[in-house]
Amino acid sequence: MRSSSIEPGMVAEAIQEVTCELTALQIGSGDLQVYATPAMAALVEKTCTSMVDPLLPKGQTSVGTELHIRHLAPTPMGGMVRIRAEVVDVRDNLITFNARIWDEVELVGEVEHQRAVIGVERFMRRVDAKSIKRNESSRDIHPKYF
């Protein structure tokens, strides 16, 4: 990573309403009308991305590589959640974040998240190569993977 402007201690915050689309019932991660764990994961990724990606040199972006989520308490539909994400480590091309999420009543989540800074062009070459390989072997899906 060539950007030295991303440093431990950087913080970003955001607020999100728990709409029907963000509930476990709608997303398919459960059968209740409460804030879904996958929605929490997406909020963490979005908040962390918005913090660091604008600071990266042209041609680079970050991709999520790890999420360790502790979903501690339910938030009902119509509630509001607030996230505070902080950069805690920058090493080579890896950025590590800690995030905490609250609703109007209590702490509802703690997340450790890691993003890798990548070159977009090189990354997309790998994606394109995989698409070509997949198309070439689409008739012979390997049982090892399915």
C-alpha cells in the first residue's frame, strides 16, 4: 500500500434505520423482524470502505477479507443503529478495523474487520480469467466444489 495517510486512530461513524429490507426475515438469515447480522456486516464494510478508499491512490481500492461479528442484542424494525469504526492497524496492504454498533438502548454489535488494498486492474484480470475458465468448463462442474 502506497498511501501513508491511512493510520491507526482514524474513525468514521454512520447511522442507519432498520428498515424491512434489513431484517433477518427479509434477508433470509432468520425468521424475525429484527436487524439482521448480514445487514450489520454490510454496514461495517460500507463504513470502513468510505473511510479509507478515498485516500487510496488512483487504481487502488480495498476489498473485505475478514469479518468477526458478535451480534449481541436485537434491534427491532424501525429502530436506528449507529456505528463507530476505527482503524486499529495498518500493515503492508492490510487495514484492520474495530467497529461497535449501538441502537437507541444498548450496544448491539462488535466487529473486527480487515480489508486488503489491491490494484484494481490486476484484481480484475484475475476475475476475468476465472470467468473465462468457468465458461470453458461450465459443462463439467467439478464435484469437489459442488
